[in-house]
Amino acid sequence: MLAGSFSHHTVSIIWYLYATDTAVFFLRVCLISREYPPDTGFGGIATFTRHLAHGLKAAGNDVEVVALAKEGKGVEQQDDCGIPVHRVVPLPVGSDLGWSAFCMPYSRYVMRTSAALYAKFDELNRIKPFDAVDTPELLAEGFYPAITKCTPLTVRLYTPHSKFIAERLHNVTDTFDHQFVAMVERIAMLSADVITSPSLDLAQYVASDLGINVEDIDIVYNPIDAQEFSPEGERADLGKVAPTVLFVGRLEARKGIHYLIDAVPQVVAAVPDCHIVIIGDDTQNAVGQKSVLTEIKERLARTGCADAVTFINRVALADLPKYYRAADVCIVPSLYDNSPYTCLEAMSCGRAVIGTDGGGTKEYIVHGQSGLIVPVKDAQAIAESLIKLLADDAERNRLAANARKRVLEVFDRVEIATKTMELYKKAAERMSERSTTSLYQGERGNVLHDADETLYQFDIMIRDLILRTSFRKYWSDIAKLAVARPRLAAAKLCLSILKNLKLGSLDSVKRLESLVRDNERSKLILSAPRKTVSETKESSLSRS
């Protein structure tokens, strides 16, 4: 296997066998993704990972997936293609943090989940080493594999946190909490052996953000199962026999849903019997953190177009093709999407698609050939394009046929999996050739412990900073501790006296501080170490 001890000679021989017809070589690949259907999400990351896993397996590779569990309990599963899926729960890395968790809740969640995903990957990798590990950049899921350099690492781009901050997507603000997540993501990307992007648009942004050449990022389009998402098959019953427009996606500002709603009155006026179907989960991202669904329903009611629009909650991935087939035109009005799967799925089902020039959609749709591209945030352009395609059967059918043809030629998941395997080769070669050492210099098995210790020390720093400006909070915590754990409270009070009055020797104070900290973190009530703490206090006081 390629993992573990590498040499350029070994890599060359293995990949020579893979690249020639004289022998067949298959890879052992671990896909790390907190999202994986059906338990955790049907968003872009979950969908991509599923298609890639199935494509890699179809090409003969040994594939395993490490993902988060849904109900807070780790389970071992197999997906619908027989691929092992190891579902984990967040590890207690930073679980004893109170102060920094209050200040940085987002970062704390990221570190706990990334640690859990890595722990399972490391366990599997030690039993039977992987040749490649593949993980999204989002929320730094590849952070620990990146800093330990244990296996050739490929990081896939979706939408890095730095872009969410820069463009205020999902109401993300420029706080230290969010900047910390962006920083950890950058570390993972810069430490990866290969970075891939589903669009040139996203690659250009990330290259600028990381200070690297855009040529250093490989463009790998999103894959699709063209057999599952095909024009032939069952159609969903949408309740009306009418020209139908379909939107699939979360109800949030970034998906451009408000501009579609603003276009509805003009479309209904031109095509009175049209039916607009909106499939997707509601979010609380409207102004004032209110329901987007409620907001857009109110807009429709004011324009008298509520009866023309049907809302459907999230549809299972396996059922989505039925809805695409039931539509005449699909609309993807996103303000920004690196490469929306709804566009690709609709194209694969042989439907005419209207997308925007915000992000990578324009690289998936060839304007005027396999769909239409309109300017971002332009309700008028959306309305005009919808009216045009609903009224012109021949043009709509031409675009739909070309969309299906483009999917078969460019986006089929077996083809994408084959290209991805070549990138795994590149990752292995780069890892063997680079003379740079990993960012983490300790034993690989200690990385999570050391990360926990670092977070704990940061928490202490935050606590001390706050307590210096808040004596009320300090004494309130002491009182609560005195009730719950009186002996620990007494030890901490004694330690505070010794430190502030500079009583006792430096060594004895340090020993007491260490014992208090260890007992506080382990949540034990000074059992075995209690005698040592007591003796240390008595010794310190006697010497004073």
C-alpha cells in the first residue's frame, strides 16, 4: 500500500502497474465527509461523496466512508452500493471548555467533529492502510490527516468559510470564531497533496485566498449517476397538468429564491396556467432570523400568485428524479453556488435548465446550447427566460436533449472517478517527493490529546482574561463549585492564596496547580490525588 512508509521507487512501481495493461491495480480509498446519505444530509457535499464513492467502487476500488452519525450514536453500516460507512459522534475534544465554548461555539463544534472523523480514519488506517484519503475543505474535515501527513491527501473544494465571511453568506459575520474556522480550513488546504475544485470560478477565489497559483488546483467536475438521473422512468404527481417550473434547494437567500418569487407575477401573467413547484427545507435566515418560507408566502399573497406555487419539503435523493421528469423547466437562481447539484441532476434528467452567472453554474451549462444563463439577482431576466422556454416547446426540447448529452459526455460519475484516481496518483507522488515534514511533529497517536491540551490552555487564557474584569462571575463560580465539589473548591482557593500572596516555593505551587487542574478536568472529587494535594498544601503553608 502507498500509506505508511513511502519511497519514490515504491510509488513509481505501483503506479506503473496501475497505468499499464499488463496488470490491474486498485486503490484503497477513505472518503471523510461529515455528510453522507441517507443519515446525514442530501446537500452538495453528501451528494458528491455518494456519487464519488459509487463511481470509485464501480471502477474496482476498495472504498470506505467515515461520516457523522445522525442520532448521536456511532454505527457501522453499508450503503445501498455495499460500501462500508463508519458513522461517528463528536469526540469530547474541548468538551470541558466553558469559556472559549461560550466565545467560540462554532469552532468548538468543528474541532470536535473533525477529531471524531480522524479518530475513526486513523483506527481503520492502522488496521489496513489506505492509499488515498479524500475530504472536503468545508469545516476542516481533513485538518488532522493534513497535519499528520499519514496518507496522501486530496482536499475537495465546496465553499470555504473565508468566502462565507467575505460575502456574508448564511449571515456569517467577521468574528474571531468564524475566522478561526477559516484559518483551520486554510491549514488543511495548504497541507494537502492535491486540491480539487468543481469549477474554475471557485478555484480562482481559493487560489487568491491561499496565495497560490490557480494552476495548482485541479478542476474536477461534480459527478452524477446518469442512469439514476435519467429522462426515462416514473414521474411524480404534482397535482396539476400544467406547464411546470421546478426549483430544488434550501429556502435561503444564497439560493436566490427571493428573485424567483419576484419573477412569479410576470410569469403567471404571461402563462396563466403555469405551475411553480418549490422543493426544499425552510431556514430561519430571513430578516430578523425568521422563516424564509413564511416570508416568501407573504410576498406571493400580496401579489395574488399564491395559488400558482406549490411548496414541498425535502424529497429523498432516490425520489428526486421523479420530480425532475415531471417538470418542463428547472430554475437554479443562486446568488452563488460553486456547482449546484440541482443543475446537474436536472440536466441529467433531460430538462432545460436556467441558471445564473453567480459561481460555477455557467461552467456546467453552455449558454444557448444546453441551457440558459441569466445575470445574478435579476428577477426580470429570470421571468423572461422562463416565459420564453414555457412558450417554445421546440427550443425547450432542444436544450433538454443537449443537456442530457453534455452530462453523458462530461459528468458521468465513472468518468469523474477515473480522473480522480489519476489525482490520487499525483497526491501519492507529491507526498513521496516532498522533503517537508508534517506540521505535527509528535507521535500520530497523540495528536488528538495534544489538540485537546492546546484548546484547554486557550480556554484558561480566556477565563483568566474575563475573570480579571469580572469578580462577580468569579465568586459566583467559586460558590457553585463549593456546593458541588467542596474539596476541589478549597484546593483552588488555597492555590489562589498561595499564588497571589506568593507563599510557598515555586515548585510546590506548580505541583498543586497541576493536581488541581488534573482533578478539575477529570471531574473526579480528589480521590487518589487528594492526599497529595493536602500534603502539598500543608507543606507549603508550613514553609511559609
